[in-house]
Amino acid sequence: MRYLAALGVFTQAESGTFGLAPLGKLLCTDNPESMRYSAIFGGEENYKATGNLLHSVRTGETAFNHLYGKGHFEWMANNADASSTFNKAMAQSLRRFAKNPVESYDYSGRRLVVDVGGGRGDLISSVLVANPTMEGVLFDLPQGSAEARSLLKSKGVEDRCHIKTGSFFDSIPAGGDVYVLSRILHDWPDDKAATILANCRKAIKEDGTLLIRDNVISDGDVLGSTLDITMLIMTGGKERNEAEWKHLLHSAGFALTRVYKKQGQLDLVEARPV
């Protein structure tokens, strides 16, 4: 406790009693800025996988796969508590950054937005609240969207958002004006990311827009470089610079049209079908 007080997690009074410092309050569920589930997620399977970083460096194999015998998302499919923690951690990360470029994007003239790998629906519900004439499709694996219906209902958009389940490696719901991939593609190496994008290309309208909320890294990008190692350890994915994004998008039938830099935690890549 004294050590954590020295780090600023707790306060320590002369009487020897302890209290929560502002940093410690971030671990409380009822804190609007809570990072509780991000801390839990980072402290369990992530922590163990990080201990196998050297294996990834030596062999190129994903540390998590080596440790658990299967990929992270496959493993979560059989671990409901871990899947729920992951979804809540992603939602908390989304809430902590007010300037989310996907939410503030200009959707004028657009009717249907499809959130690919949208989890509980935190992002698409925010988009629909801000754009009351639009409808949405939330698409994810069954375990990923297990808590979506109640969240969409709490946001008042349940009647405008359809939940569809499946794997984005197989197919993606068709007919959307806008397709959103928020923190999805960095989870996968280029070949699998290209498959996801190719399925988006099959589904999207010819005048549609693809929005990718992810890092566009550059030299000296500490956060991007840190996440790059995390992806190596956890999923075998990677962070990408602008040239790599252009090449990946082109391989799947898209052209990169604009990069909105660091509005909030991550960048926003805009692309169009070609």
C-alpha cells in the first residue's frame, strides 16, 4: 500500500490510513473516466503473453498462440468472462477520448452505416445518436456482440440498429453507405487484413466510404510503436504507416483518400472503392 501510495495510486495520511488518489479512482467502475477493465485486460492474458516476447522475436510466432495453443480471439470465444472484459476495455478506451473522429465524421447524405467488428455497439450507438436519420448494422461474432442489445437499448437506438453475427473473414453485410473498422485491422497481419478489406469491398456501395480507426504511425511515434509490439505478442498483427495503409487498401480495391491525424487516441483513414 505504501508503495502504491508513492506511485500516486493511493493517498496516505499521517494516521496510517489510505485513500484513493485520482489515479486510483480510475480503477473504480462508477468513475466516468474508468480504466478498470483496461487494467484487468492488460494484467491477465496480456501480461502472461508479454513474458513470451522473446519467443516471438526469435521465431516470428505470436506469443499468445505459443502460450495458449490458439489465437487470442479464438481463445476468447471459449472464455466468456475474458471476452466481456475485452469488450468493456475497448468501450472504456473509446469513452476516454472525447474527440472520436468516427463519431464527428460528416455523414451527410448517408443512410446506412455498418460497424464491422463493433463489439457491444458503443461506437455505432454514438454515431446513430449524433445522426438520428441514419440506420446501422452492428456486425461481430456472437460472443463479441453478446451484450450489444442491452447497450443499444440503453442508448435509445435499438430500433435503428440491426445486430448481425458472423466472421468478417467469410462475408460482411452488404448495402452500407459507410463501413467502419475501428481498431480491427491492426489485430491482423497483411494477408488476413486484406481478406477483411476485400469482403468490405464486396459489400460496400460503389459510392460508399470506408472509415478505418487505427494508428497511422510515423518515426518517433511512441504509442504506435508500443502497440506494434503488443500486436506482435497478442495477435500477430501490426501498426502501419501511411504508405503501408495505401498498399494494403489498394490490394483490396480501395484508394486512400484522406488521413485525419490524431483526433483523440487514434487516427482515421478514409478510403473509397475503386
